[in-house]
Amino acid sequence: MADIGAGSGRLSLDLIGKGHDVIATEASAKGVEILRRTTAKRIMSLVGDGLLPLKRQMAVDAIVVAGMGSDLIIHILGQRHFLPYNPVFLLQPVQGILAVRRYLAENLAVIHRGGLVADRARIYASWEVSFDGIGGQIPIFAEFSQDPLWPILCSREQQFRRHKLTFPLSPKEYQKTWEELGYWNTVL
């Protein structure tokens, strides 16, 4: 696996603890040095922008891109063409979930799984996707419609709605929920 923008290596260490071999990247040499100290050199740490450090490495099955905003995640996903293989991406933006979801739809990503994750008082979207050029078009956020956190996320966004939501949402109301917000890059 690869952990892009690994920071201090907390997620990388968790992945190693679950039996994965991990390559971690950081944008700066200083960041990689911190990563190497934190992980006691148990992880291959590479310096560079996004996916670019992986283009000369052995293929990885999965690439984790988490803990970043939508602009950075979209930038990183845009580099996937530099890889000589087609991995699965595990994505978890900290903000801008609609921007990431639209990018996935526009770039024919196949969404294998999607879910919402609660961490302390915040709710994050997460996806497992691949890009093989044969993406299926599913309604935006249909992957979350049965998630128990969906009503909570929608309720938090209620202040941006013109009318009150009632659950369970009909498919039409479900789509309208996100179309009406107009404040897509909110920190949820």
C-alpha cells in the first residue's frame, strides 16, 4: 500500500500493524525526515509531490489519500496517469466532498464502496475507487443513502436548506439535498 501525504506516519503505522507493506510519501524532505523518525524506518519513505514518487517504484495494490482537502486530493488523483499500473484508491477528504465526488464522476471512476465515517464531532466521506475508463454512473451520493450517518450529515447541513428534511429521503429529495446547498466545500 502507499500512504500519500503521510504526515507523521500514524496511518502508515496502523497499516503496517495490520500486515501491509507500506510506502509513505511526503512533499518535503523535512516531512520525510519526521516520518522516518516517527516510524523508526519501518516504512519506505519517499519525498515528492503526490503520486510522482511512486512512478519508479514497484506497483502497489492500493493508495490511501486521506486527511486533505478536495483541491489537493483532486491534484493527486490527476497524477494517476503517471503510474504504470492501475491501483485502487482509498479516499477520505476532510472537506469538499462534493468536489471530490464530482471529480470521480467526471473521470469515470468506479466506486467500489463509499461510506461515512465519524471521528469525534466530525463526519467524513470515504470512497474506495478505481479508474479503468469504464466508470458506472450512479446518482451522486447514492453510495451514502443507506449509511446511518447520512441523516446526521444532512441535518448538520440543514442551515443551508430552504426547507426541512424528513427521513428517509426519497430519491428526488436525496438529490435535491445536495443540489440546494450551494456551499459545497464546507467542513462537515
